[in-house]
Amino acid sequence: MRTLAAAISLLTRIPVPIKESPSPREISRSAVFFPAVGLIIGAVMAALYGLVAPVFGPSVAATIAIAAEFFLTGGLHLDGLMDTADGMMSGRRRERALEIMHDARIGPMGAACGVLMLMLRAKLMARAGEAGLLGGLVLAPAAARLGMVLAFAVFPPATPGRGMGSMMACKVGWPAFAAALTYAAAVGIWIAGARSLAAIACSIFAAMIFGQRFSARLGGVTGDAYGALCEIGEAAALAAFAFRAAGGAV
């Protein structure tokens, strides 16, 4: 229960009854529950979408659902996406790129990528919601965080001894990913059918492609890069459901 609580406290602003701060070991072990936290976030988003869409339409409902995710997470992953975009698109050497990512200020590249990502996710969510695929809205955040767990196991830390990268990278093993994949896939099939497997596959594929790019450019991954992978993975999962809504084959 402490590891589950650690995962919730690490990824969201939801208050949890933890008397003492989680240890580094508990934080790394909590990765197996990251998709479960995504399911909680997704359930809130889907519920809000289902309540708002009949009254104001899918676009407004999707915007409100995404706003709810933003407040639940404190914009943690979106901030990581923007910081990563600033560093990766700066054209500077590795060391300077990492300094730019570590800077709390958001540059034009990061701001543009953040806005475009929010717009893309809102459109994809509205398309999936119009087709009645509310299960996809629940699963997408979980699939995105499952991609993060795989990235923990695959990519080394870019800045050893500092930040989320050093706590998670290469300290979360394949058994944790296998366990997370098993229950995420089982819940996904239950709430969204076989198409959920395509969404999970798309999210994992996106995490691996962009994770490899980040690792090659930065010499590993950072906490900001994990946030970027989460945002990209969620968009990829939503795209899989939106593609199905548009009549594509799963």
C-alpha cells in the first residue's frame, strides 16, 4: 500500500495518507503502479467527458477532461514535455541542452509544443468520445504511464545522481514492466475491448521511439523526458481510439 500511495503522490496532487516521505527504494518500486494511477486519472476524465458532452458537445467536454487531468497532475508531464522540447530543439550541445531543460523558464519551442499537444489531445479525445469510446479515455493515461515504466527499464539516466532519471532509470526491471503490462492489458480489454491492445502498443511504440531519440541526444533520459514520453504516449493511445472511431481497422 505504501508503494501504491507513493505512486499516487509522485504522479498526482491527490492527497494520500503517508506519514513519512517514500524512500528511494519505495519510489522505484512504485513504478509498477503507474498505470493504475493512470486508470484513476482516466476514470475522472471519462466521467467528466460523459457528463459534459451531452450538454456542451465533444470539444468542450474534451477540453474540460484535459483540464481535469492537468489539475490532478499539477501539469507535471506537460511541463516535462515543454522543458524537453526546449532542450532538444535548442540546437546546442548535450551539456547546454540539459541546462536548458533544467531551467524553470519555458522557451518558445516548449510553449509551442505544449499548446500543440493540448490541441492534438483534445481533438483526438473528442473524436474517440463522439464514437462512444469512453473506455479509451480511461485507458489512454494508463497506457502512457505504462510506456514510462518500460522507459525506466530500457534507457539509462542522463544525469546520474540527480532528479527522477537517477531514481528510476535502470532501477525498474522487466518484472515490474511485465506485471504492469499484464494488469493494464487486462483492465483495458475489460473496459475497451480488444482495441485497447492496439492503443497500448501504440503508446509503447511511441515511448520507445522518442525515448531512443532523447537518449541518443542527451546520453540518457531525465525526469523531464519521462514527462514528455507520458504526454506523447497518451496522444498515441488516443490516436489509436480515434482511428478506430474513424472507421479504421484495429
